Amino acid sequence: MPGGTSAVDLVCAQRDNIPIALAVMMSMGALLVFSFVFVSPGDEAFVILVIDAVLIGVSTAFFIGTYYYCTKRAMDD
């Protein structure tokens, strides 16, 4: 983008905050695993647990990928 910053620059500027987001995602994952102990596949809440697991998994993968990319990009500069 001429005369401005790109979205990648804005995201990578927050690289120091990504480990905090990863810690939150890992904590949510641990609580999710704890919830799976008490909910069986026939319960109504099981669908919500599966959706939550997908969201946490995708978010964790996004933050790990972003952190890796921004770190690699900073090392190349």
C-alpha cells in the first residue's frame, strides 16, 4: 500500500503480544479437555464442545503461524 502500512505490518507490530494470546488459547484448551471428561457424546452440550474445540484449534494454529511468520520476517529484515 503506497503511503500507508499493510495489514501484515500492523499484525507483526503486535508480535510481542502473541505469546500472551497463545497462553490464553492453551488455557482455554486445558479447560476444554477438562469439560470433555464430564460431557458424553449423547449430551446436548457435546456439539458446543466440538465447535469450541474447532475454534480453539484454529485460533491456536493462526497465532502460532502468525508468530512464526512475523519472527521469520523480522529476522530477514
